[in-house]
Amino acid sequence: MIPPKAKKIAKTLEIHGDKRTDDYFWLNERENPEVLKYLETENAYCDFVMKDTEKFQQELFEEMKSRYKKDDESVPYFFNEYWYIVRYEDGKDYPLFFRKHRLLENPDELILDVNLLAENENFLDVGSVAVSPDNELASFSTDNIGRRIYTIQFKNLKTGEILPDKIENSTGKTVWANDNEHIFYIRKDKNLRAFQIFRHKLGTEASQDVLIFHEKDEAFNVNIFKTKSLKYIFIASSSTVSDEMRFVPANDIFAEWKMIQPRIPDLEYSVEHFEDEFYIITNADKSTNFKLVKTKIETPEMKFWKDVIPHRENVLLEGFEIFRDFLVLEERKEGLLQIKIINNKFHSGFGEAFHYLPFSDPTYTAYIGLNLEFNTDILRFGYTSLTTPSSTFQYDMKERISVLLKQQEVLGGTFSPENYISERIWANSRDGKTKIPISLVYHKNTEKTPQTPLLLYGYGSYGHTVDAGFSNVRLSLLDRGFIFAIAHIRGGEYLGREWYENGKLLHKKNTFFDFMDAAKFLISENYTSSKHLYAMGGSAGGLLMGAVINYEPELFNGIVAQVPFVDVVTTMLDENIPLTTGEYDEWGNPNDREFYDYMKSYSPYDNVEAKKYPNLLITTGLHDSQVQYWEPAKWTAKLRDLKTDQNILIFKTDMTSGHGGASGRFESLKEDALEYAFLLKIEKIQDLILL
């Protein structure tokens, strides 16, 4: 089969006196039958190239699926007279939401069966399920396209009746007022920006809903939430680097909304309530790694904030949880997450008044779980590592005793933590002074040699940190001799806020250089070689993939670019595309010549050249709301036209989904199976012989 060749229709794009010619601009015409035909042709070519792996893909899919418990359920959580449980039943792809009144021995009460909602749908995602304070009603939201635009509906939990109220075009989130008859929700504009807060009264038409707040600054999105105390409802208006919050009593939703602190450039903060005070995590006063302050409810402005946990140069404060007798902090030090328990009577957090939960893996993820009660000594937290399945613990903060409530089961009989080894190593960067952390995992029988296949994963944007966690799916690579590694590159917050600041805007190239330097370090330490080195990244991590293969196309043997953000300049100049204006704080505004020139110098699509490229698998979703399908489509077309090698280049579009891929519990495993089959095909490993 001849590789597809998209036709060229030259379009000249000009700004700052600079002209760019885009031959594939026409592919952004979503409704154009010729565009859809091109995508289908690329899908057919992908299937043709991978034809010899069809049976292997099915075997991989069944292998991955077999590790999951088919009739699984969440750890029950008690709140407001009920135990809540999310359950999966054998043979069903979607979850069921249940509750039990007071005792776990009591009968199940079905809140929502998502399998019924998904009947006759190619895609179905539930955004949220929220029960009213009096426990009689539930709101739920669904998206049946994949563009993260949700319809809100309501159910009478006593009768099972679906109420006639229906709210379209929302983010899916709802917050109940304490009167049990009003809810707040968020609408999206034409660019899918969350920009308005509405109040809806049950039993009325959505057209009668009251606009509560309209965020006019296109760099800001809005959110709404209720405090842990259930006493206040907050509207948060946030950009990448600035926040503004206002609140109203949940018992008096018609009161005037009161501001915490008006927005100031580069001032970030978030709020929680306890007794007569607000607790605020913030970067105020040049607190780069954030600090915790508090203030009286009557005086919420910044000038009244008092330090509870001061700023620390070497510790990033990521989150906190308040209890009656304890304050719990989620901290990151030298890249690793720590959970710190402080006796509330000693807010300074020094001396005998605090302790840390003990974690022993060289690299791991720990986090504060769901904790909705103040008057308890029990903390629920989560833990996972590259060799430890996801685990939920209950910790007695007074007695200092942990109890494992549940650990993800890995079925199939081949998994044992002792069979896998995890490491954390530090790579040298090209600047000679920066060390780049890398987390690795491999089977104990896998030798580290230049012939060992290694998959390096990266993201590196928005301050999002990819921590070291367990993956059921990943075992299918590890058991076939692959090493899996995560490069904790700049652009994330792995080593604190400055690690993020040094990987954004006019420092963005540090993200790419760190990833390449990490790869070269792995080669120099004989973990692998370029002939057996692979890379994977999605969304902004797909930008990373596109950039590094332009810089050093022969460093990697193969690349998997998932929903990649690769047409940076054109996208960031188009204010009609979702997310664009809100992204200026991350990438810069190309209407400014300095940012334009810098973006153009690394934008993957703009820098494709006539040269050799590695084997490539590129994926997207037709309804993607985050990275529009045409970015990877155009990139693929340009690569096909210019690349000088005979390596594989395949492009797969899911015609029924969006940014998050396929819906359903196991359907997404088919995407994993395709990606792994691609890597294993190149490595010439196409059998079920495991280590």
C-alpha cells in the first residue's frame, strides 16, 4: 500500500514581516469530506503497516485486560450518613455508583449505572456525580463526543426518576447549595473556555438560570467549589499564574459575593475554611515554593494574611489538609513527595510537634486522599511506586499506625514486586551544572546493555509533574525485556517551582534539552543505545517528541507521539482555537515578536526538514478539545513529504473520541496494545515469551 500523500494548498501566514507557507492548512476543515477521507486513508495505511501485528495486538490486549479484576470496587467512603462505592461488574465497561445507608451491611442503593447511559453510544464519559445535602437527589453529567462538553441531569434517588431538568454546554461540575434546590455550574464559551458561573433552581428551565459571574479576561478560567466545612461556596477565577477568589455562605446563596484578594499579576492562591478562619496556600511575598497562611473570615485580604507554614527554599508545598487536631502537608523535597503530620497546637511545625510518613522506595508517589471529616484522627492517603501497585491506606495520626485498606490487584499470576527493580539516577545536563532526575523500572532478569530496549517517557509543561507510579499495562513491556524510564525534566515541578519556571516561555528549550541529555546519559551508562532507545509523550509531551526529533533525529529508534501539540506558532496566533489565549503565560504571546521568533525556532511543524527521522507512531482524536486533530494530521503530512528515510510513519485517528482517548474501562487498552505492538515490532519482539 502506498503511503497517503495529502494534497498541498499553499497558504501564506504573515506577521511581524515574516512569512510562513503552510501547505496543509486546509486540513483544519473538520466538516470537509476530503479531510475525513484523508484521515480514514491514514487509518487504513496504519492498519496495513501493522497488519502483521494484528494477532499480537489482540494477544497484548487480552494480556493487559487479564491483569485487571473484572468485578472490582473502590474503598468505601463514609460521608453524611452514607457509604459511597464505585463498582465495576464483570462484563460491563463502565462504572456503577452505589451508596449504603450508615452500615456497610445494608443493601446497595444505586445512584447511577453508567453502562445504561452508554448504550448505543460510541463514546461516553461521566464528568461528575454529586449528591444533594439532604441525600435525596443527585446531579450527574455526561459527554458523548469527547470534547469535554457535558450535559447535566438530575435523578431522584428515592424514586429513581430522571428529572426533566437538563443543562447543556457545561464543564460537567456541579455544586449544591445547602437548600437542596439550587445548584451552581460552569458554562463554556465557543473556544471551550470555562467563563461563566450560573445558578439553577431545580424544576425550572435552564433558560431561566441566573448568571452569577462572567470572567471577561480570556486568559482566565473559572471554577466553583464548596469548602470542606460545607459552609462556603467559592468561585475561583484563575490564569496560569494568577488567582482571584470570592465566596458566599452555602446557607445564604443570595448574599453578596465577597472577595478574598483581587487578582494581581503572578499572585497565586487557593483557599480552605476551618472554624473562623480561611487557610490559604500562596506564593505571596516572593514565596516561590509556596507557603501556608491564615486569616479571619471577616478580613480575607492579603494584608491580613499570617504565616502558618513559612516559605522554604528547598521544599515545595503542594497541598494541605486540615483536621481538628492535625494539619497535614503534602510537600516535595528533592523531587520526592512527603506527607507531614503536624499537631495543630504547634503550627510552626518544628520540634516534637510533627512527623513524616515513612516511605522507602527510591522513587514513588504519595498523596493525601479523600478526607471530608474534620473531627477525626484518621488520615486517608495513597501510595504507589514503579514496583508497588496503587494502594490506599488509613493512618491513625495520634497512634501513628497505618492500615492498608486496598491495593490494586494484579491478576494473571506473573506479577510479584520482587521481580522488578526501580532506581532513581541523575543525568548530567549540557550546562554542566544541572542534574536531571530519571526514574527507572525493569525486570530483575533484564541486563543493562547497549542492546537493551528502553522507553523514555516525558512531559515537562504547566508545572505538571509525572511521578513514578505503577502501571498494570507497562508489565507487558517490562516482561519482554524493556526498561521503562521517566525523565523529570524542567517544565514540571519535580524539583520545585523554579524547575517549572526554567522550562517555560523563553526558557522552553530547556525542556527539550533536558530530555535529550537524559537520553544520552542513559546511553553513556550502558542502559541502552540509540538503536534500542524509544520515547513517548502526549499532548505537551507530544510537543516534546516533535522538538527532540527535529534537534536530534537519530538519537531515538522510535517515537510514540500521543495527541501531540506540534503546530505551536499557528495555534498560539489563533484566538478562536480553544485554550489559546489562556496559554500565553505558559508559551508566550506570539503577537510579541520576541516570543514569535522563539516559538518558531522550536515549533515541531515549522521545523520539519528533509532528513532522516526515527520510526513514528502519531495518534489523535477527531473530537480533541485540547489539541485539535489537524495539528498531528498536518505534521504527519509534512513529515511524509520531507523525510528521507524508509522508517515507519503511521498516523491513527480515533474518529469517535477526544483528548483522553477511548471511553470504557478496557477500550483504551487497545490503544496501548497498538503502541506497544509498534515498539515491539521495531524491536522484533512479537511473541509471548516473557522473562
